[in-house]
Amino acid sequence: MKLPVNRRVGENHHAVTDDGLSVWYTIQVSPHSRIQEVVFERQDRMPTDEECGRWLQLLMVGAQAVETPGLPGSRTRRFEAFERDPEREAPLA
């Protein structure tokens, strides 16, 4: 599977808190839109709403984060925020 260049996630996008919560943050940018993505993961359990919410407030300022569906039994949660600028989009013919 080949991913677009601006979709690569490296360790510079990754933080681990003292209590073991892993947080990945990426932004995809195009001339007319921006997609922010935050992934939370724990080795022992599913991350809670409270701990995810604290990070989402810090990372996704001014954007409405939506949780994407995950696999049953997963210890990972993923949130996305889509921002569009209709003024900069190409017209539909």
C-alpha cells in the first residue's frame, strides 16, 4: 500500500505520557482543505473519554473532532477534524 507523502507518520508526531498513553498527531493539507487526525493508544486498556478530551482540546483548537469507528476490543481510538475553505475550491463544472 502506498500512502501520499504528507500522510507519513514519524516518531516526531508521537508522544507517550508518563502514564503510558500514546498520542499521534498528523495534519494533511491541500490548497482548499485540512484534515487533522489524532490517534490514542494504550497497551493495557482503551483510552478514556476524559484523557482523549484533554488532548483533543489542546491539539484541535477551533475544530470539531469526530471519533472514527474502531475494531471491537481495540485499545486504540482515532479522531478526525475536517476543515474546508469553499472559496478556494475549484468550481464544479
